[in-house]
Amino acid sequence: MTEDIRVRYAPSPTGHLHIGNARTAIFNWLFARHYNGQFIIRIEDTDSARNIADGEKSQLENLAWLGLDWDESPENPGAYGPYRQSERNAQGIYQPFIDELLAKGLAYKSYKTSEQLAAEREAQQAAKQAPHYVYEYEGLTDEEREAKYAEFEAQGLKPVIRFRVPEEKVYAWDDIVKGHIEIGAKEIGGDWVIQKADGMPTYNFAVVVDDHLMKISHVLRGDDHVSNTPKQMMIFEALGWDVPKFGHMALIINGETGKKLSKRDENVLQFVEQYKDLGYQPQAMVNFIGLLGWSPKGEDEIFSLEEFTQMFDENRLSKANAKFDQKKLEWINNQWMRRDLDQVMPQLIQELVNADLISAEDAETKRDWLTQVIKVAGVEGISYTREIVDLVRRPFFELSDITDEMVDYLTSDEGRQVFAAWEKAYTALPESATAEDYMAAIREIQSTLEIKGRNLWNPIRIATTHEVQGPNLPEMLVVLEKDKVLATMADVKAKYLA
């Protein structure tokens, strides 16, 4: 591409960073960086009733955690600020364009009350008509319409400003993702509000003014915005502005139900912060989200953000719905954790501190030992860092209760023989014994007593760890403190073998 690329991610501060919004931000960022363009953050906060405290902060912090940066934003403004719509409205940026449309007769003041609008909708429903706005000044001259304005204002009514939809027009564009699209103006639902009664511009109007003034060249967004595009094209054309290129990315659907991923779907975690708190890696999240509706060449599926940037091709954005597959996300995260376990290790140790398995002070002094414990416990099999807590809890920090089935293994004739031989062998081995030393001792017991399988291993495991399965026992014995193991064995002997 030879043109200057300027794209934007424009969230509303009404909630935390959703997977779908994160995808929009990532694809816009990739598009900008691949073509040496600019990526802009703009905050669309015109709906003040829905804005939440720290909504903007949460969005930006999670984008940064994912590894994204931006060229312009509220905090690092460029030449096109301010970058919050509420501030832009306060500076009067939108009003001249509202006034221009009113002066051209392309927009008008509407004084209909909510009760009147509700009554019209009910009548349309009863007549089995599609919902649409009914123009209240049909057949009136400009002077007669102005007289109506004065009459309504004398009653103390405040108007909204509606755009006069050219109903016979068809709006068409070549979508970057979906191909050629045409939508007739009659499908819009009639004249729509571009400015609310409180003077705040509506989304579909403000976004056009902002995109034009900020010189946005391409608009990549979700499929749910397709219906907004004709409205926005109306404003671009009415004000004589060039229309940016649009691309609408496929829906993200629940891979199990096939339904659109909804914030009300409690079976799927949908906010980036939730995955961050569980210990997913940012590289893995970007990797997974980047494959939702975009396909690389070849079979590889593990890519860094830098690799994505180099290979990104907007022509490979898929028209088909993207399936959110939780198992695939877990697999991708596991791959990233295994790729650099040393880098993830501090997170894993911190999870043990957070779970009160060990104090922060002991975590520092016993870091080498904790690293060994985590590796022996089988860290390479977990999907995210918080899973390490339950993986190492027993027997490294706590002991399970001994079950009746375990007692049967211990108190059988073979169990008693194995325990006695193991007690003698383990006590004789030095604290510096290796996994090979422990394995050799167990093999010697097997050979001497001619006992093998569960009848050999279970009494030894129960005596030392109160478990019948788990990580490789000789490797566990290397990291378990010998004094504690001896105390555990003595307790088992006193309770069940005396």
C-alpha cells in the first residue's frame, strides 16, 4: 500500500477489555504496523450513563499487557486531539457540522416525546410493519416547519436532531473482509438521531466527524457494525468527505454451542483481565486471539506478535465465523509457557505465595527448592500458572488423609513387608541421594521380596506422601525434605502398622 495508513481502536469505557474488542485492537494494530502506518486510541465516552470508573484505564492497561502500543491517545495526543469524545464535544467540535446539516436541510429538529415514539411503534407492530421513524413535517414548507419549532419550544420541549434519510438511495462498499455489500436506505429504519436533547452527538454521527478530522484511512471492526456503516456513509457524503475503507470481521462464536459469543454466556471467560489473573501469558493471548478469524499460510499456529506483524495480510481475514475454542487457548498457552519456563517461573512461585502455601519471604530464600518442586510436579502439563497451586499442594505443602483403600495396601502381608524394607532402605540413604539412588533401592526391594506393581509402589507412596499416584516418586523424594518424610513414615507406622 502506498497511501498513509491511519487506523483507530475506539472503545467505550463501559467495561473491561472483551475478547472481541481485543481482537479489533490487535488486527488494527497489526494492519498499522505491517504497513508502517499509525495506530490511534480514541475513547468514545458519549454515553456517560454507561461509563464505569476506571473503564478507560482498564482497557489501556490490558492492551499494553498484550504488547500493543499506540501513536496517539488521550495520554499522548497528536495533532488531532482531544481523543475523548466528551472533551471533543465540550470544545464544540461537533456542533458546526450539526449546524451545517441543519442549514442544508439534511437534518431537522424533532420534538417527539418518548410516549409518542412508543405509540408509533405499537401502531407499526399492530399493522405488521417494520419499525421505522415517521417524519412529522411531511408536506410542510420550511417556514411552516420553523413555526412548528417555535411552537414546541414555547412548550418547553427540547429537540433531538435527526438526519433526513434519502430513502431511495442504496449504500454500497467493497468490504475488506466480506466483499461487496449493498444496503438500501429503507432498511435503516427511517430518520435517525445525530444529536441528543442534551447536546451530545450520537455514536454514528460523532464517529464520522472524528474519523474524518483524524484522517482515519481504514476502519476494521466487528461484523455487528455492518448495519452502522450506511448511516455513517450518509454523513460522510452529506458533509462532502471521503469515505474510509471498511472491513467487518466475522463474528466470534462459542465453539461448543455455535452461538454468538455473548457477555451473558457464563460458560466462557470473555475478558482479557480474567485470563491475565489466571496466569495466561500475554504472548499466548495475542497468539490465540490473532487466529480468531484470520488464517496464516502453512500449518504453524504458534506466532509471536512480531511474527504476526511480518506475516499479516488483511486478505486472509475470514468471512466465516470464528470459533472460540477454550481447549485450543489452553494448548497455545501451554506451548508459550514451555517455550520459556524460566521466564514464567517467578509467576508460578508467586501463585504459591498468593495461595498462602508459602510466605513471600520464604519464596525468596527457597526459590531454588520451589523451582525444583514445580518442575517435578509436572508444570509442563498445566494450561495456566494458577493451576500450579493444586498441582504442588500435595504432598509438598500438605498431606491428604489416608483412605480405607490405602490402609488395605499398607496392612496386607505384602504391604507390611514392603514398608519394613523401604523404611530400612530410605533411612540408610543420605540426604544427597539422587533419583537414581531411590530407584535402585526400590528395585532392590522388588527383587528381594519378589513383589511388584501396585503392591510394591503403593505402600511406599502412601508411607511417604499419603498418595497412590502423582509425579515420579524417586524425583519427588529428591526434593521432599528427609526429616519430614521420616516423620510421615513414623506417623503411618504408629497409626496403621503398630
